[in-house]
Amino acid sequence: ETGVTQSPTHLIKTRGQQVTLRCSSQSGHNTVSWYQQALGQGPQFIFQYYREEENGRGNFPPRFSGLQFPNYSSELNVNALELDDSALYLCASSSRTEANEKLFFGSGTQLSVL
Amino acid sequence: SQQGEEDPQALSIQEGENATMNCSYKTSINNLQWYRQNSGRGLVHLILIRSNEREKHSGRLRVTLDTSKKSSSLLITASRAADTASYFCATDPLTGRRALTFGSGTRLQVQP
């Protein structure tokens, strides 16, 4: 078990709604990355936050946005939900120096869009 | 898009046998990592190999890297039922966006 916690664990929304997912990073970690994992696929990079600023973004539209707070916790917001947004959303924390060497993942939030 | 592609997509073996999974990637890298994911859970980091290394061991795990072929393999020796999981390779690209890019994974089933 890592020290990364995500909430909620499961969520059901309808198309067009908005959702906020939350992540508390492991103690001592100042970098948070978010990934989307569709069923049967590998995780896809959404974006990364360091010192409360976005520090890299994958091929996701602007309706995917995020925040990082002074305590390094983070939120992922998705507006105008689409059916294809149904996936497992994973948060991963790391130290800045190890951001691309070792990620510590939470257990994820399973989002279903109906 | 997926940077790495694992092969095979699924593998079923008996307890005690060795399991080998392969990963191919497309761009030059700083390092390559392997992660494990139990069903519907978060990923757990297993091992990292740097671009200037060819082989690395950790317990029952052995990883090789061939940068000329842009490929890596993960060997799990003397497998156990508890090794049943999905295994993903992840690459840290040398240039461009500095974020780990994951492959599509190998689903390993170890029969007791």
C-alpha cells in the first residue's frame, strides 16, 4: 500500500455533468500526476502538477483541468462529461527528482458516465 | 497514444514456471520501468532500468533492455499464484514531454 489516497472510489455520472476527483499525495511528495485508464488498456497521461502549477499535459481536451494545493493534494475536474470518459482515474505522487523514475499510485476512482 | 506495446497480451502458466513478458517502444528513452497492477487497483513500481544498463535483477525479477531494438523483457522466475496481475512497461522519453508513457500491458495468470 502506498500513502496515496483517492476519493471517491466509485462514481456514476450522466453525460454533460461535471465531476471532481481528489487525491492526497504521499508524505514528502510534491509532484502529482493524473492518468486515465480505459478498460483493458494502459494508463494515459493527463497532466502533472508541481508547486501548484501544471507541469506538462497529455493529449486531453481543456475540459480536463486540475489543481494542486499548498499541501500538495490535488483535484482533477472534468466538465461536460462524455460516455468515453468512463475509465479508472489514477493519481500518482512522487518527489520532483523522481517524477519520471518512480511513481506511487493511489487505488483510483472508477468513473462511469451513463 | 501508447509508447510501449507489451507482448503477449495475456499469459497463463503453472505455479513454479517462469514468465517472460516483452515490451517494445518507439522513441529514445532515459529509463524504462515495469509496474504491476492487481485487478482494478493502482499500479505498483517493480523495477527501473536506465538506458545505459543492459540487465537488472531484483529478487525473482530480471529485466533486460536493448536500446538498439527499442525493447525490454521482464522475467519472473519461479512464479506464484500471487504474481497473477497485469504488468505494464513505462518509458521516460529522452526528449519532448517528460512524463511516463505506459504500454498496453500483459495479463499474467498463474495457476496454483
